[in-house]
Amino acid sequence: MRDLHKVIQTIRLTEKATLLGENNNEYVFKVDPQATKIDIKQAVEKLFGKKVEGVRTLNVSGKAKRERRADYGRTNHWKKAVVRLKAGEKLDLA
């Protein structure tokens, strides 16, 4: 198994992620691009001590950035994971 702290990089606290947590018991994490759903599930269960019901992942493309020139750069691509916890489980993010 991979290092747990490298699999989950940060938790995403946006308006949409907050609504997912309140309504669906789902939490959004920024994860390592090489991490699999099984790695993410094991990392959440070990780090937070909660039972995971399911994991959905998606790759987020970096945005093209341009500053008044013909050449442009790009922000980094990253991977997002939406983790659903079993009924009765909650993450305390405060």
C-alpha cells in the first residue's frame, strides 16, 4: 500500500463540497494523480477512522493562462476524489 499522507493531499472546502457533505455525507479531496479508488478508500478509513461506502474520482484539467502574449502557460492538472461515508459517519472538519 502507498503512503497514506501522499494519497490524500488536501480536503476541498468549496461551496459545492460543503453542500455535498451536509446533504449526501460526501467529502471532496485532492488526491495523488496515481492513486486508485482502493488506495483512497484505505487512506480515508485509516487516517480518519471512518467507514467508506464509495469513492468517485475525476481528473481535473489545468486551466490555460495567458498574460497579453502569444505564448501561454497552464496550471497543473490534478485529481479529485468524492468519498461517500456510510450512514451515521461524519468528518469533523472544524
